[in-house]
Amino acid sequence: MNTPKRYTITAALPYTNGSIHIGHLAGVYVPADIYARYLRLTGNDVLFIGGSDEHGVPITIKAKNEGVTPQDIVDKYHAIIKKSFVDFGITYDNYSRTSAPIHHETASEFFKTLDAKGEFIEETSEQLYDAEANQFLADRFVIGTCPKCGNEESYGDQCENCGTSHNATDLINPKSAITGNVPTLKQTKHWYLPLDKHEAFLREWILEGHKKDWKPNVYGQCKSWIDDGLRPRAVTRDLDWGIPVPAEGGEGKVLYVWFDAPIGYISSTKEWAAREGKDWEPYWKDKDTKLVHFIGKDNIVFHCIIFPAMLKAEGSYILPDNVPANEFLNLEGNKLSTSKNWAVWLPEYLEDFPGQQDVLRYVLTANAPETKDNDFTWKDFQARNNNELVAIFGNFINRVVVLTNKYYEGIVPSPSEFLQVDEETLAAIKAYPDVIASSIERYRFREASQELMNLARLGNKYLADAEPWKVIKVDAERTKTIMYVALQIASALATLSEPFLPFTSTKLKNILNHSALDADTTWKEVTTKSVLLPAGHKIGVAELLFSKVEDETIQKQLDKLAASKKANEAANKVVEPQKETINFDDFTKLDMRVGTIIEAEKMPKAKKLLVLKVDTGIDVRTIVSGIAESFKPEDVVGKRVTVLVNLAPRALRGVESEGMILMTESEDGKLVFVNPDTDNVANGLTIS
């Protein structure tokens, strides 16, 4: 298909048990939105579809933990997610949800169609069962050791450590996530999609048909799966939250979330078509439609193998032309984790950085994990904002607008003679739409964003070389030409930045007063129009497109992450198990006394040791203590302490230590003295 009549773009349905974070944005939603915005600007018929994924076990687990219903959970997070997308500028044509009646109807009909065609096999198998909870354990209700990498906290469907998919019965030492009990095996009947039946088709369609146009990471994962041999996969599960299985014997069972979720794209399209009075079928069934799925790498198998097998089995649907999945984004060197709160959450970002949606969009695009996992750091965020958006893009626009208002009261001047540098610059402007478009159409959004920034660099260089602030003093006509050319660059940036920096694009168009032109400039017209801002057109006054991000702002974000890290360490801190039991006589042998540190100094050439003089009430003795990394000598003089006085003396680096100071650790890992809680306890008193 060379020239599509229309485009159907889908973005992975976010799971409604939490908010959106930067990993989701970088992997899926920002690139999908750039692509959709670009296609609209180039005059295409575009349908950008999304919605909330509201079924599955994690939602039921969260509901149990919070003492609410699953519907309460999905209602809460659907509203949060939808608002975040709107506020961040993700331009869905329709954002639906899988709990909607139209989705239940669509998914049920899809199942019934495949069932009627004999595309499923029914099998009775043994599955893990929790007798105490009186229920079969769906994948996320089982935790055990991954058979491939040995991760002891693997889920029943997938190991988040190595990414391997498996069945819950494959786990080593499985345990119920509900009760912690070891589950038993019990027979149950389910419907399966025999993927092995479609293996030859998938091998030809993907491994031969998309060898050159799919990203290597996507193609490689598909090839690995197919070469490993495809097996039947259950499309139903024993659960009470989801879409009831519409078949005899389906009582107490629902459609597996992996089966019903991608059908959510279709039901969302139906919802859009009903609202807009359009026919939904061409967007999913016409061979002249280009279907593109934007997903993260953890969804490659579902969108490249399983969902296409479902569509092929149904028989009337087109298949995806491309699935440009991204890799993962890490945060400050560590893997993003929602459970550990190691993330930058979109609602919090929008609150902490009001009006700076485009900064995050730009940073996530410029650092996108397109071919390998990448790392987001707040220092890089600050540097890209200050050194690129402010110093290059914003600086150029500000100088052009300020000078135009200063020299010509905001009126675009009429150019006089064009020199070679002017002609070359105007020709370069016309080349940028195709250059940027080529990168976007090959799903190289990072590359495309840098080409946009190169146009701003072109503007800065042109102004710096031409120096209109000097030329105005000696050649008024030449200055008019310089400013005219610079304003053409600014106008091109207003149009070409829209997919990447939509809020900035709108602001810039307002500054340049694009609304007073006959029509807003399209993507193609940046190349074909001889003039983007005509002489005599009046622009507005300057306003900053971007503001500098200060060190204090970044430190606040780093402090927030540090607090999360400490909380995780405290939560995961292993309490030492009880030591071997002793009798009372053993305990009475310990002579612990109240004491006071009266002198302290560092042990020479020893990093960890302090030499202390301690008044034990019995005597003043020397004790060597390994606390030098936590306390300075002057910090501990005068401290009331608990001393084990009858510990056998021990020479440490030539100093005889006659006792031990009792210490423990706080939740954040700091050493703490175990000392008397009142000043009225005299040195020498025994502790028993």
C-alpha cells in the first residue's frame, strides 16, 4: 500500500490501576501523538484511538487491598488518566474504556464469531487453585520463581525481570498472592486460541513480509517467539471481573484481558463513529487503510502475533502495517517501578511544572528509547530545556520578534535585494518539511525532533552572521531583508513545531499573528509557498516561549525521588532473625551499665574507628567503636550510652578496647545510640 486513503493509529490502552508516568509517555503516547499530529498537518484522514484497559487481576487485587469494588478503582483512574492526557495535549479522536457497554458487546461478538467458525479449542486442564480463597488463581494471583532467570517474584503470566512469558503452572515454588498458601492443582475448562494453527501465516507475514520495514527490536522478538514454536493460548479465565464468556459452559468465567483489551481499539472506533455519524468499518476493514499500533516492548507479542492471529481468524479485518514499539525508559539509572513509586508521574509533573508540557514532550522525544533502553535524568531535563529550548529555539524567536517591533513597530518589512546567503537560507527552510517528514514516517521521532531544532539553529546562525543590530546603523534596506528572512524562519518553526511542541506552536502562531493570514500554513506549504509571512503583516509583541529551569527546581525533584528510595529501603529492610535461644543464666552474665562518653578521637589511619573514653561509673575506660563514618568525635562527647562492661578486652590497631557501646540502626540506615531515656540515671547503674 503506497498511498493510504486513511490512517488508523492506536496507542496501547493504559491500565487503570495507577496514573501515567514518563515511561508510558516516552514509550507510547508522545510518539503516537507526534505521528497523528503530523499526519493531520499533511492533510491525511487520521483516526487516533485509545482508551483505558479496565479488566484483569491487578485491578481486583488493588480493589481487595483498598476495600472497594473493581469498578471504583477503574472509575477513579480512568478519570485521572483521561484528564492527564487532555492536559498534556495527547490528541485522541476518541478515548474510551473497556468497561463501556459498547466494548462488552464488541468483544462478546468477536468471541462468538471465532467460536462459531471453530477457531477455538476447548480443553480441560489443571490450574492452580487456592482452597482457602475458594478460587482458581489467575496469572497475577500467583507469584513464584521464574523458570528461566530465577527471579523469585515472577508473576504467573510474565517475569518482569527477564520479560519471559509463561504459564502460572511453570513457576517454581508458586504461592497464592491472596493468602500466601501453596496452591493445589484443580481441573477447569477453558477456550484456547491455537496460535500454532497460524504459525505458517505469521512466519510469512512477519518474518518475510516485514523484515525490512519493522524495527529490529520488534522483528527480533517476533522471530524469537515464532522460531520457538507457537502454542495454544487461553482466551478465558476463572474470574468474576471482566467480560462474561458468551458460550455454554462459560459461567463464572470471563474473557482473558489480553483477548479483550486489543478489541478495545475496535470498540473505541465504533464509539467515535456513532458520535460523529461516520462508518467505522473502513478504518478497520479497508485495504487502503494504514493501521499502526504504538506500544511498549512488553506488548510486542500481543500486537504482532496474538492480535493479528485473532484478526486473521475473524477474516474481515486488515492487519497492522507497522508496530513501532519502543524500548524501556529508566529513571536516574534505575528501572521505573510503579509499586516502588520510582517514577515521574504525569499529574504531579503538570502540577509542579505548570505550562511546561512541551518541555517534557521535547526531552522525552530527544531522549526516546527507540532502539535501546534509555535513561531519564532531571539534570538532562534541565540541560535540554536551558541549552536547547531556551538558548536556541526561544532565543531565536525572542530576538526576531523584539527586533521587528523595535525597528518596524511589528510590521514585516519589505525585503530589498536578496544576497546569496539569503537565497540559501530561504531554500533551506523549504527543505525542512521533507527532511522532518522522512524521519517521522520512518518512526524516528528523536531524529525528527533534532531536525526541528536544527531549523532553529539555522535561524540563530543567520541572525548572528547577519548582525542586523549593527547593520541597521549603516544600511536600513539590508536590515529589512535580514529581518524579512528571519521572520520566514520563525513562521516555518510555528508550523513544523506543532507535532513536537504543540503548546509552543500555538503560542508562536499567536505571537506571529497567524490568524490574520488568509489561512494557517500547512506542512506542505512551508515548502511550496514563496512567502510565509508577507510584507506588511503585523505581528504581536514578544513573550518568552520557554523559561530557564533553576537548580532549586531540579533539586526538589531529586529530593522527592530520594524520599521514595528511602521509603523503599525501609519497607524492604530485612529484620535479622532471632538468634539461638539462651537461658536466663546466660543473660545474667551480661553486665550492662549506664555510661557517658567524656573524650573521643579518630583512630589514626582507620576510616571507621573512634577511640572513646567512657565513664562507666565503675571506672573510666577506653572503648574502640566502629562509628566514625556516622559521627564526628565532637558529636559524641557527653552522650549517655549503654555499655557492655564485662566483654573480654580486645586489641584493635594497637589500642586495647575494654567494652562495647550498644548501637542500632534507624529505618533509613543511620546508626543510633541505645541510651537511657532520662538524665536522672547515674553512670554505673546496671541495666537488666
